Amino acid sequence: MEKTTCCVVGGGPAGMVLALLLARAGIAVTVLEKHPDFLRDFRGDTVHPSTLALLDDLGLSERFARLPQRRVRTVQLPLGPDRSPVTVGDLSVLPGPHNYVAMVPQWDLLDLLADEAGREPSFELRMNTEATSFLVEDGRVNGVRYRTSDGRTGELRALLTVACDGRGSLARARPELELRRFACPMDAWWFRLPRIESDPSGLVGGTGDRFLTAMIDRGDYWQCAALIPKGADAERRAAGLDRFQAAYAAAVPWIDGRTSALRSWGDVKLLDVHMDRMSRWHRPGLLCIGDAAHAMSPVFGIGINLAVQDAVAAARHLTGPLRRGTVRLRDVRAVQRRRLPTTVATQALQRAAHAGFIAPVLGGRPPLGTAERARRAAALVVGAPWLRRVPAYFIGYGALRERPPREALRRQEPDTSRARAHPSGDGPSGRS
């Protein structure tokens, strides 16, 4: 019979951070990841200051610095005259060495975490292995049934199962966890456009005819998200790619005709945006964290930060019970109690942004109610630079910063990998 102490379902940022922290504490942990590798495009590539500080605590900052990355320090929104960009968040004012968001291909970060966890004898990563159902006995989850890509099936029993498998999580089918959904006014199109040195830097927003764009500086290209009205994907595509290219160029005139890089709709990927959270993140033997517990809007780009902090909190609360071999309902409940206020506050801010800014623009109306209010908001931000600290800190650290269990801490060790360091910290943007 296959057994482990903790079964982590899903090898994303939350799952791999949790597995690494538990493995360093000497806990037997097995990660089940249904894909053969971590190579999936247009996933969240943001590594926030709180995660950078965590990597410092884990002794991984030197290895992380050698990954291809771009540093983003400013957030600009089209609040100025004629919707010109205004800096509303400036992470460079944050204290400490990590006053930026590192844009790192998610697969590189996950490879780093998996490689580091693999040094621990209590860690196991099973790729091509999909959890298909929970093993429920006498009302308690005692592990999972799984299926591998070659059709083999089996059961893995565990003292604790942690669902880190995103918004498609197995746990979301459990009616007793009570999934609560919130309306979202938008979906998102993801695509890439070339970038040149004379372009702005950081994260830049723009508005067009019933769409918003957020453009993330990735060095030699822009990672672009165009927010469109919810459910409008088929209608917008039917209107023609050339029409969208022209509208986008009008909204972001400095892009200078580079929309022609979109050669077909195949270059434009749809993200069906959802926002929800479970009323309960747990039942005996089961805990949900990250998107499995609360799917976030892409607003503020902090979903990954929340998921990683969930994992750190879970490790801190559960290391002791897992080492003792007894995980009670109150132990998993404590994780939700710790993380729920932050989740609720973050989603409340996202919903306010939906109602006050995104929905009006997508509906063809001025943001913040009227053009005059938008002008006053821009003038306030420009005239009071200290206001930029609030969104900067929120984006960087969230509402609550978590600390890892001391058993997981490591002294920084010299990196012996062959990867070339980027002295400026701004390396190439990763794979295409």
C-alpha cells in the first residue's frame, strides 16, 4: 500500500512551496502533478517582494537571481489627461532590498523549487500523475486515487491531503465546502507584442474602445492582457483581428504598429476570469489553499503572492501536527482562520476596482463615475507621491506577511550551477 504523510495535489507555486517547506522539516511529502513538466505559457510570472524575502529565508536567493528575469517597479494607469499614464504605485519606495516585482517564467521558478526539494530524502514529485478522487473513509479524507499518463491507476494514502490544484480542483466538487462565486465584468486576452528600448517600463495600463490593457515589461517583449467584457470573446473574434489590432494601436499609440505581430487569433489566448472562494477550506484530512480555496481576479496581479503566503502559513501551522502524526480538524481550520481575512480584504478591493474602474470602461463609461472624478484622482496621486506607497506595499506584500517554520530555514549556500548571472538583475525574458 502506497503511503505518505502529506499528499500535495498540484505542482504550482503553492504546492511546490508547501512541499519544500514540509520536506525540509523532515516530513514525508508527495506532490502529484498531472502534467509532464511545468512549461505552460501565460501563467502568473510575478514573484513579489514577500516571495523574494521567503527565498532569502530559504537560502535560495543566489540561485533565483540567476534565473532569467525582469524587474518591475512602477504601476501606471491611464488616469491623466486624455487617458495618459499616471504612476499610481512605485515599489522603489519600499524598504529593504526587494523593492520590485521580479517577472520570472513560472516554469523556471517551479523547476528551482522542485530541484531544491529533491535534495530532501522525504520529498517525492510524481509528474504525469493526476489525482482523480479522494479516499474518504468514515467522513475523513485519507488520501487520493490517481491515474498516470500511461493509464496506470492506484491509491496514495496520506495523513493529510492538501489541494493546490487551482480553480479546477477536485475539492471544489465537495458540496460541504460551499463555493461562493462573485460576478466578474471581464475576461482577458493574453498575447505578446515586441518591445523596444524607447518604450515605457514597468507595468503600463491603457484604455481603448470597451477594453483595458495591462502591459508587463518583459525586456524584449510586452506580455499583454486585454480585458474585454465578460462573455464577449466569440463576438470580438468574429469582428476580425484587424479591427482589434487597430483599436489596440489607437489605445496605446506608442506601440507604433507592432500589433501586426499578432498574425492570427491563435496568438491570442483567452482567460475565463472567475472570482470565488470556499466558505470552508477544509474537512477532516483535507485542506485547500491558493486558487483551490479562492480564485482571484487578475486585478493587482497578486493571486500567486496570496497562494504562496497560504502555503507558508499552512507549513507553519501544520509542521508540528504532521511530525507528531496527528492532524486534527482544528489544525487545518487554523490555516483558514489565519488566511481568510487577507483573502476577503483582497477580493473586496478587487471587486471595488471592478465596479469603479473596469466595468465602466468596458461599458463605454468614464472610470470612477465621471471624467472629472478621474481627473481629480489623477491630480491627487500626482500631487501626493506618498499615496503611491499604499498600493506599492499591498502589491508587494499583501495585507499580511507570513513567516516560514524555522525547521525550513537554511543558510545561504554558494550556487554551483552553470547559469550566467545578470549583474543588473535584469536578465533575458525567458523562453518564447
